[in-house]
Amino acid sequence: MDVATVSAFLAPLLPFLVKGGEEAVKEVGKRFGGDVWVRAQALWTKLRPRVESKPAALEVVQDVAENPTNKSAQAALLYQLEKLLENDPVLAHELAHLWEEVTATGSVSKVIASGERSVAIGRDAISSTIITGDQRIDKP
């Protein structure tokens, strides 16, 4: 299991996972699809008790939930998740198993572009032109 991929998967969903509630479920369903929400909830259910028991990890999760596109907060989330899993092999094993289920269902193949003029590519982009709305970047 690649912790960076898990972290990237969870980051845009943390505002909804932390906030919770029926409105959050509806919003996630619209943005990402119901299957993604179910998988994210399963991962978060395993991670949440460990995150809440570690003040630094909890602070980072709250930072990402407030601003999921912040690269520094995302990097801090990755670091905290790596530390949690390094210090808890049982949790690491459980998350690896859950992550296998996520990737087996294709939930991760849904590419998420978050933010104004963001671009997301699910696979290879060869000889492509990427248009973001105000600039043109040609890829040879």
C-alpha cells in the first residue's frame, strides 16, 4: 500500500469525513460518487481513533479538512499517516487490506480535480493539449 496514494485519496474527502452528517454525504455523492464515500468512510473509521489519540495528527487532519488543496497541509498529512502506520503494524495491515478493496472496486480510478482550473488525468497523457481556462500548455 502506498501511503501517499491513500493520503491523496483522503485529502479532498476530509472536510466531509470530519464534518459528517447527511448534507456531507449528499455533497460527496454529487462530487465524487457514492462508492468513493463508502470506501473513504471505511478507511477513516480505521484511522480516526489513532488520529484523535495523537494531537499532531489531529491538528493536521483539521488543517486539511479546512483547506484540502493546501500542498503543505497535504504533505503534513502524509507524514503523520506514515508515522502512525510505522508505529502501528496492526493498523498498517488493516489499512492495506481496506486499500486493496478500494483499488479492487475501481474507486481510486476516479480522478478528482479540485480547485479552479485544475486538471486531472486518470492515465497517460501523450501528445496532449491541456486547457485550463486562461492558459494553454502544449505537451509534445
